[in-house]
Amino acid sequence: MAGANLLLIIFLVPETQYHRDLHKALDSVAVDANDEAITESPPSDVVETKSETGTMERLETRSAMVPQKTFSDGLKPWSPGRKDVKLLGSYIRPWETWAYPSVVWSVFSFSIHVTCVVVLITMIPVYLGAPPYNFSIGQQGLVYLSSCVGNVFGSIFCGYLNDKLSQWSTRRNHGVFEPEMRLPVVVFPAVLVPVGMVMFGAGVNNRLHWMVPVAGVGFVGIALTGIGSIIQPYLMDSYAPVLFDCLVTFNGFKNLVSFAIGFAVIPWLERDGLVTVFCILAALVFVIDMSVLIIYLWGKKLRQRDARLKVFHF
């Protein structure tokens, strides 16, 4: 599958990089037209559309048209170098996105979900392969079908509900879309993961029927893709000009957490026990996910604050 995916990326994903002024573009993202604190006037290539109440509904930056590359040009493994891009700056910029509270919450939320999945993957052969379950290697592999089915259902359900809720909220808001309208759907992953973790931990510890821990794995699988289908569109809507750097932070920290928990989970289990570990993880998921209330209530003000920060020095 990885090889097929690589070929699809090579032949079907074109290079879309073009020059963007990060500060001007970020300043034009979701800032109220009546906000007197912004002293910098919009650039001449920004078009404002206001509602009857004077609230900005849309801001568009119309850059000069870039000639479209041919298919053969898109297959080249190189592209013209940009003199304004420095290697050191490309490394530093993702770290600077930690100044944005919404990005920090997104990174922590997705990372704790990945942590739960890594712990489950590690524990399935340890506990389901032992008495009283005595699953064979093939049967242990089939347990992961529960997670796969959950992944598919979570991405479809949360993604569809996410879009429909944001459309409905936009109509109620007189046609003005706010990225935070996507966030209430987080309540589903916030509930499903604790339920799934407790089902697996308590089920295995109390030697319940194998369907209990397997169903718990499915619930955690639903939440993993569900939270991703909420957070990533939110980042795209909120921080489009610096999305590349946000996603580097997002995926980089997630991979770091996955690496660390893989080494720490066995000693942690030996010290505190299965039920304690799974209950702690369930509580962390619920607390971190439900802290989305802060982003939901004050997200617009936070984005306006982020737009004023001049953190990108490269």
C-alpha cells in the first residue's frame, strides 16, 4: 500500500508552491472589519466584502496569475530555487507556530489520540495472546479490523457532521463563516476514546468477553480519524497562509509522541498496572479535548491576536 501510495503521489500530486507574503496574508485572515486595534491598512490586493452590520464576511488576496505547469514539468524531482527562502528559516518557522494557542491545542489533542492508539497496538498481542483469550497471531491481526472499521466510520461520520454543522452555523450567523463553527463535533472523540480505553483496560483486567476489548479498540479507531477530520480543516480555515508550518508542527510532535510512548508504555504498565494506565489516558483525552471550549469561545479573538504577532522572521 505504501508503494502504491508513493506512485499516486508522484503522478497525481502536483507541486503548488508559490511565493506568499506571510505577514500580509496572515493579517487578512478572519479579522473583524471594525477592529480598531489593527493599524495596518489592508494591502491593495485584498478585497473586502461586508455585511449590512459592517462585519467582514470575506477577504481574498488576488495575486498575480502564475503560469500553469505542464504535466511533464510537474513530474520533475526539482523546482526552481527561491532566493528568499533560507534553509535555517524553514527549520525555525514551524517552531514559531507554538505561539498560536489554537495550534498548540490542535497538536496536543491529536497527539494524545495517537498515544492511545499506540498503547492499544502494543497491548493487543500482550494481553489478547495470553490466557484467558489465547488469540493466535492471525486472530490478533483480525482484532485490528475493529480499528480499521472505526477509522473509516469516524472519518466519514465526523467529516460529514463537521461540514454540515459549519454550514448550518454559517446560515444562522447571517452567512458569515467562522472556523470555530467546526469545533463542537470534538465532543464525539472526547467521549468515545475514554469509553474505548476503559472498555479495553477494564475488560482485559476483569477477563470479560473478548468482544468488550475489541469493541473498545473500535471506539478509539473512530475517534482517531474523527478528531483528525475536525482539527485539520480548522487549521486550514484559521491559518491558511502558514498552514505548511502548522502541519509540520502537527505531524512532527505527533511522531515524537508516538516514538516516546512506544518506549515508555511497558515500564509504565509494569509500575502502575493496566487499569490505572488506561484510566489516566482516558482522563487526559477528555480534559484535552474538552478544553476546546476555550478555543470555541475565544477562538476569534485568539486569531486576531495571532494575526498581530510578527513571529515569522524568515
